Amino acid sequence: MAWYWEVLRAIVVIVVAYMVVFVAALVNIVFERRALAFMQDRHGPNRTGPHGVLQSVADAFKMMGKEDFRPALADPVIFTLAPLMVMIGAVAVQLVIPYTKGFTPRDLDVGLIYIVAVTGFTTMAILVGGWSSRNKYSLVGALRAAAQMISYEIPMLLALVAVALCASSLSLDTVVDMQSDYRWLVFYAPFTFLIYAIAAIAELNRGPFDLPEAESELVAGYGSEYSGMRFGMFFLNEYAGMTIMSMIAVALFLGGWHGPFEDLIVIGGVAVVPFVWFMVKTYVLVFCLVWIRLSLPRLQVDRLMGFAWKVLVPAGLFNIAGVAAAILWVPQWRIGVAVFSWVTIIVFVGLFDPVLKWRLRRERGRVPVVSA
């Protein structure tokens, strides 16, 4: 391929990546507000544009028009750099996402490792933003965010290892190709999907894992001192991350772009219908994220960290051992992995509530009772 075609492809990929981030963020804000309003039996945004669909655009213009100030003692360079850094992960991770048949920006042999590496930029940006603000609430919120995101990156990585074992590859294209003919990984590795889903929600800092913001405790966490479009960059990253994480989950567990009529419309070697299936699956997961935020209360910070280290990390290690054993010793390894994963997830979900109640009773028994 000539060099100018490579340059043109790179420009298209960059434009698409930024469009996904900003457009997805604006769409997700309206989508979440309307979905929450529907679930809570209220109207939600319905004034700006038809059925309120332009509310995010109006909010964006309002945010750009607000005064952009900086605390007098804040580090001017790093304070300004943090909101820009936070977008790196959301944009860069799209390099390896297979959007449709015939279009993957770059099929890296180490795509799964690349995902974990670039998403770490968000952790660093939040930590830098909180530290540079010279505000104790911002700093505590940033430290909470860093501790939470680093802790939950470990079970996420363990889930990706299990996916790599099943696909015998670290390439996302290979993972998607393995799931053709509706052999979606979620069907025979649901426990791996559960671990990834919980870790991804914690990585996004979304409810019930939104401890880094914790308005009632930390004002607004790491973003307390940010205003105007600097705050908007942090805000947009969270909502764009909903789509990005859902895209990754679709590629890893829900068959990616596979679906009916894959070759119905092909333009320049790129299939159109599979992209539609990819986005439909993505927004089913985005809706699930909204539903979870509404349904579950925020955890205490000690419970949040304990759940990562005492539950998810051991569960991830156990899952890797079981998946590896099934692949090595069961002739029909898909059946072996499916039996192990379904039995494990049933036991995990079935024992979760009884074990939690037992732990609460034990902790209450340790609390001394003081009579009047």
C-alpha cells in the first residue's frame, strides 16, 4: 500500500476515534438522563430539541461559556495538562477495537495488553489533576480514584487472561473471529464476563463504585477545583468511557460485529451491517450500566477495596486455573469451559448473599454493646 493511503487511513482513524469520544459522550448523557427518568417515572430533559435530544449540545455550549479559573496555589502546567491527559486512554484504546468486518484501525498481536496499558492513562490523569489542585478534598478523591482503579485493573487483567486462553491469542480480531456462528464467549465463559463487567464499572468510577467523586463526602472528588471546559473533559471522559468499555466487552464476549446479513452491504471492503450489530450490542450494555447505577447504592470505600482484593482477585485466579485445566484436559474444551464457568457463576451468585449476611452478623457480634 502506498504511503499516502497509509496517511489517509491514519487521519480517518484519528477523526473516527475523536468522533466516537465526543459524540458518544453527548449521546450517553441524554440517553442516561432519559433512561433514569423513565425508570423513576418522571420526564427528564424534554425542552431542548425534539424530546430533549439536544440537551447535551446546549450543556456543552454552556460549559464552554463558563469562566475557566484556576486556584492561586495550583500548579499551572499540570493543572491544565490533566484534563487533556484523561482523554488519551479513551481515544488510544480504539486503535485495536474491531468495529466491523474489514475495518480494524490496527490489529495488534498484543491488543489485550494494549487495552490495559492505555486505560492506565486515566488513572494517572486523575491523580495528577487532584494533586495539582492543592485542595485536600481533591487530593483525597484522586487517591481514592487511583487506589480503586489500580485495584480493579488486576481482576480485569485476570479476566483478559482467561479470554486470551480461550482464543489462544492476544489479538482482538482473533477473539472476534473465534466467536463466529454465535459461539459467543459469554455463553460458555459467563463467570469471566461477570468479573470483567464488575471491574470495568469500577474502572469507569460509575455507581455503585463512584467513590472517587462521593459528593456527600468529598464535594466532587478530584474535580472539585475544575470549572468550565476543564471540568467538561473529565465529565465527557466518564460518559465516553461507557461506550468504550461496552465496545471492548462486545468484542471480547458478545461476538463483536458478528450477526445476520454480515455481507449484505459492503463498501470499499468494509461491511456496513456488522457495524450496526456492533453498536446495537454496545448500547444494550450501556443501558445495563445505567440500570445498575440506578439500582445499587454506593459502597463504603473499605467494602469497595475489600471486594476487589478479597473476592474478585481470588475469583479471577480460580477462573484462570479452571479455564486452563478445561482447555488442557477436556477434548471438547468449549464444553469443559462452559461446565466449569456456569457451575462457578451459579455457586458464586448463590453463596454471595448468605456469605455477606454471615459476615455482617459476625462483625456486629464484635461490636461492644454499651448499656445506659
